[in-house]
Amino acid sequence: MEPPVISVINGPNLNLLGQREPEIYGSDTLADVESRCAAAAGALGFAVACFQSNHEGAIIDEIHRLRATAAGFVVNLGAYTHTSVAIRDALATVAGPIVEVHISNVHARESFRHHSYVSDLASGVIVGCGVQGYDFAVARIAELARA
Ligand code: DQA
């Protein structure tokens, strides 16, 4: 039997991880993040479907693609976290749990990063743990999916 799939969605500018403001986001690349998600999920009997886009509509399409079938969603929507009602509305349709991740501690940064359109839909929110936050998020989705 195929393992259940955890959707891992990264939003705008996260394709530049490792190059972009490394003092804030660290030196790991998006490929590093996606492989650590796959390893964390694999160890728990899950697979991942990793997706990154700089485009709001493409992110919405990916949520729609997996909304009924994913065991859960790990989402770092980048700046769309703070702006996108449309992505929020898409996430409101998903069947499985959502864990929101931010690599940086958004609450210790500019005030426009303090509000999230996603947090109240999420089972959990992980901020400021660097890319390790994705491991925690995958483990949490696995735990919730098993319950
Ligand atoms: C981020 C925080 C956002 O405010 C920012 O726009 C990002 C990355 C993070 O992972 O810390 O692009 O989501």
C-alpha cells in the first residue's frame, strides 16, 4: 500500500533559501528543506509532496489538488501568510490538519509579519526554529493523522 502523503508547500522567495538573507533564514537550501521533510516523513511511514511557487494562484491550485487526499499540510506561505485571503480560503477547504511554519521568529520582526491569515485554521504554528521547524511540523501532522 502507498504511504499517506503530507503536502509541504513553500511560498514566494523560499526558492532562494540559502542565498536570501542567510542571517535570518540560514544557509540551508529549499532542496535541503525538502529532503529533510522527506526523511522525517519516511521515518514515520509517510511520504511528502513538496511544492514551491512564487505565484498565489499556483499555490491555490496545489492546495486544491491535494485538499481531499493529503494526510495534512505543512505550509510556509512566506509573505502570502500576511496578505492572502485567497490562500486562506483554499486552506479552509482541506480535509487534513494544517501546521504553519516560519523559519524566522516573525513575532520578533516587523509588525506587518505578526498577523497571519492562516494561523487560526492551523492545528499548530511553529516559528523561529529555523528549518528544523519543518521536522517538527511533519512529525505533528503524522501524529494527528494517526489519531
Ligand atoms: C517567513 C516569514 C515571512 O514573513 C517572510 O515573508 C518569508 C519567510 C519565514 O519562514 O520566516 O518569506 O515565512
